[in-house]
Amino acid sequence: MMLEREEYVEQAYFFRTIAERLPQNLPMQDILRQTRDELLASTKLPMAVDFMRSELEHSGVLATAMAKLSHYFTPFQTYLMEAAEKEGGRFDIRVGLKVLQAEAEYRAAEASKQGIFLFQFEVICRNRLRYDSGLTAMASDPIYDEPWRHWILIVRRQVGLIDLADLLYVRSQHYQDQRSLRGNGEVEPEAAVLFGEKEGKIALSNRGREPLYLFAALQRHLNYPPVPRPTIRDETPDLIPKLARRLEQLETRIKLLEQEQRQGIDITQFYDGPKPGQNS
């Protein structure tokens, strides 16, 4: 079941706020409690956050709560949170929260099935998530109708064997138009047409190329939403303090070497207690 627009607006704010407050090293329970009070009371999200906080105290993760709230959070949202919370996983939770925020913002802006599919598929590709479980979660998204769900499961079986551009092209209006031209008349589609003419042309021109080039071209020409990427941390502000500590360490070593050359190192200077000859 698709949610009302205001639910996605609040979801986007919820995920963004958590991502912003994580660097403050606050407990997740406190972040959820603070954010819950800021959410629009007329939406269902505050009740969902209450349940998530309760589940977090018992299980230590948010994904299990989201899985139990399947009528509110989509299976793909749950899959992303589960991958972000997985111990030893490479999918950082800060990136996961940004992805969840971007997807919610796109859904609030009346997302298309094509845009959601390309966004979700790029998330899996760019973050090296598992195709099998990721596409299975995508197929259960309520935004897709039966032809879409059937095709996504076909993609799940054929990804890695057949180029994504080919899979997209044969389900486009451009492919159907080319068949009609070759047949000198209208030809019945072999399967449901899921993409438009422009998507088909872009897919045809990206056959045999890196899938990320296909996503970038579709975003440039058709304004499909880009996937958030990890931000590279600028370590320049920390460089001077690190150099200062290094210089202090070098000065200490040089002083010790000079003492050893002159008269030997007086190790009593490193004692915590009173030095010999001093009253205790």
C-alpha cells in the first residue's frame, strides 16, 4: 500500500535528522526520542518511531522493527537498514540513511516506477549489495504492479548473465517501435512495455558499457534521482595538530638521546611516586 505524500516528507526528515545527529555520539534511543517529538503528529511516523525505539532496546537494531512494520516501511527500506546494521558489512549506516532520505524525497515528489527501479538498482550496484536479496526486496515494493514485479524477478535471475542495458532496452517503447518498423506495420509487444522511447534509446547506446554510465545518462537526460555517495572526509583540519604531536614526540626522543650521550638517562624522572632522597 502506497502512503500519503506527507508520510514520505516526514520520513525524509526523519532519516536526515538521524544522519545529522549520529556524529554527536548520542545513543540511538535518545536520537529517536528527540526526533519523534519533532515529527508531524498527524502522520503515522511518530507511532512507528515509538515501536522502533522499543524494539531497539530489546534487539539492538532498527531493521527488525522496520520488518514488523511492513505496512509502513517498504521491504527495500528494511533491506537497506539491515545491510547498514550488519556487523562487518561495508555498507555504512550514514550512507544508508542518506539513501533512505533521498528515496523518501523522491517518493514525496510523485515518483515514477521507472525512477524508483533505477534508483534502487543503482543503490545495489554502487554499494556492492547482494543482487539476489536486493532485487527480491524491490519486487515486493507496493509501487510496482504485477508486470513490474514479474520483470524484476526476471532481472534477478539474469543479472550478471545479460547486460542491464539489454534487459531495459527490450522492455522499452523504442524497441517496440523498431520491431514495428522492421515488420512494416504495428506489431504486438512480446511482453509488457515498461520504459519509454527515450529510456530505450539511452539503453541501446549504453549496451556493453558499465551500468553506472547508464544510470548517469538517464539522470542527465531524464532527471531521474541520483544516488547519494559516501562523502570523503577532509583531514586537512586535523593535519596541523597531528604534526604538532609528532614534533613533540621527536623533541622528547632527541632530549633522551642527548642525555644518554652526556651522562646517561635518569630513569627516576619517569617515576610516578616521590624520587629518591625526597620525603615521602
